Amino acid sequence: MKKQIKAMSLFANVGIAESYLSEENISVIIANELEPKRAKFYSHLYPKTDMVVGDITDNKIKNELINKAKKEKIDLIMATPPCQGMSTVGKKDKNDIRNVLIKHAIDIIKEVKPNYVFLENVPEQLITKIKYNNKEILIPDYIKDELGNMYNFNRQYIINAADYGVPQMRERAIFLLTKKSKNFIWEFPKKDKKVITLKEAIGDLPSLDPELYDLSHEEQLKIFPDYEKKKLEGLKVSKWHYPPKHIYRQVYSLMHTPSGKSAFDNIDKFKPRKKDGSFTKGFKNTYKRQSWDKPGYTVTMYNRTIGSQNNVHPGRYIGKDADGYDLYSDARVLTIYELMIITSLPKNWNIPTWASEHFIRQVIGEGIPPLLVKKIMHQLVVNNEQA
């Protein structure tokens, strides 16, 4: 029987990373989340976990976490601080206060001294500097300066979820720390031989037309006469596979955009436009359909927006419009159910009924694919059994 590993999760979000940890006999005993709504979602999923709600920079909260972790003899600390100050889809502000939250996680690690540490963030963390001892230092150097005497570090830090059975190209920087007394180094597992494409992951799901929230239902049905029929077929699969809501002028552009292309590649007639009819400006990875023959692009917090990065369903060629131009299906962003699949969440993920669509999409966009976490943790469990 596997030895149980007792864990604490810092910056826990709603517990996406923890989705499969019980299968590896890893039990998250304590968790911390700043925002009460996320903590409530977490407790809905993991009612047995002691959720400490509050700001980790508050010494009262920090000391509470330290004392509880020591009492429970926590073996593993997981920390996934917010990345918006470093991410390429954020402002990349070196003075963003969220960049230094890692310091508070390190404070707790130094006090608790767990056997294992899992630190995760965006790859940009490796080139981000913070102030330390009155000088600027790269975050990786800071972590090593603080914990290098006690822990062994993995050799490579960048990992792509698409290499581990997750149908999403999502790179992360992950530090895996093992107490030197354990006499092994915790490394990433071997890459899977096969990469899973969007076609393999979501290609068999029912096609959906978007809900056009700026038009009447009658106008909607003139444009998409099969809207209701498709909607019912989608709901038969999952209550989370329902039509996203969009503005018609955006949908119109994507109806004429093929798989893998941006609406900015279209002829002027079908390029994205503002409400006043003028052209919208943007990068070539916005107003863009994904590709069937690749894993999905990184899911971000803004995954409900057609005009954000690489958010639109790949679609399929369905014929010509009345003027003889090519038409493509599914001119919409991915549904929540499709996001769950390409994030590697369980298909029966127990989303609380009170959570809004916007909130669900946001927390999925901030989560690390749990299948990737499971495979990394499996490496730890195997080594822990042998140690």
C-alpha cells in the first residue's frame, strides 16, 4: 500500500491542481485561498480539507498556516502564486505586488520544513526579478538562496502540459524540491509518446451555434435555424456544453474564418469591426480559431471573449453563404465542458450550482492542468515508496 503523503496547498484557487491527488494517495489536509468565493468553491469540492481563508501576507494567517502544518506533520507544500504580474497575457509589471508573494510561501516552507515542495508559475517567473537583501535578484536565484541548503532541486524547470496527455499547450515553470536527507531528486516524468489534438479531445462533441445576445430570438433563428436543435444535442452530453453568448458582428467575422486562422486574415468584408463600423485593431492571435490538428492553446482568464487570444472553436466548413463566400460552423469560444476536457479536468467535475459562468471560466483559466500534476506527483510517490 502506498504511503499517504499529507499536503498543504497555498494560493489554492478552487483546487483544480488537486483533482486527481487522492488517486496517488496524496491527501490535502490544509489549504489557503485569499478570496472567499474561491475558498467556498474549494470547500465544495474538498469538504474534508481545512480551508484557511485570508491573506498569506498577514502574519496572523501565515502563523495559523505554519502552526496547523506543524501539528499535522505536513509532508508536501504546494504553492501556485498568482502570475498576472509576469504572464505574457498580463501587464508584465515588474513592480506588481503579486510577483513577491513567493516570499511568503518560502517563509512558510522554511518554518514547516516539509519533505517535499512543489512551486508552480508561468515560465516568465524564471526571468522576473524581485527585491531581496536590498538588491534585485531573479526569482529562481532567490528560491535557491533561501532553500538550497535544505533541499535538492530538479534539473529542468519548464514543462509543457501537452507533452503529458493534456490536449492543451500550456507551459509552466515548476520547481520540485526534495529534502536532502531523502537521497533522491524529484524530476519530471518522461514525456508521453503521443500528443492529443483538439480533434481527438473534443472533435466528437455536438456542434453549437452561438447565442447572439444583441439580437432577438427571431433574428437569431433566421441566422442559425438549427440553434435550438443543436443546443439540445449539446445539453444531452453535458449541462456545461451549451452555447456561449456573443455579439453578432464578431460572430459574423468568425463565420467566415477557417480553422487555424484569424479573422484579421479575412478580406475586408469579414474583418472584425467595432460597433460604429470601423475596423478593430488587434494581434494575429486574436479573433482566431484554434486548429483541429494541434492541442488547444493555453486557456486564459479571458477565455469567454472572441477577441482575446486563440479562444475560438476550430469550426468546420459547412458550405457557402448567399453571396458565395465560405462559411464555417461554431463561430464561438469553447464551452465550459470543452474547457474542462482540454484542461484535463474530470468530465463530471462537481461545479457548485451558485457559480456564475464568468467565475467558472476565470478559475479554469488560472488553474494548472490536473493530469499534469498527477503525473508529476506519481514520480514523487514512486520515489517516496522506495526511500
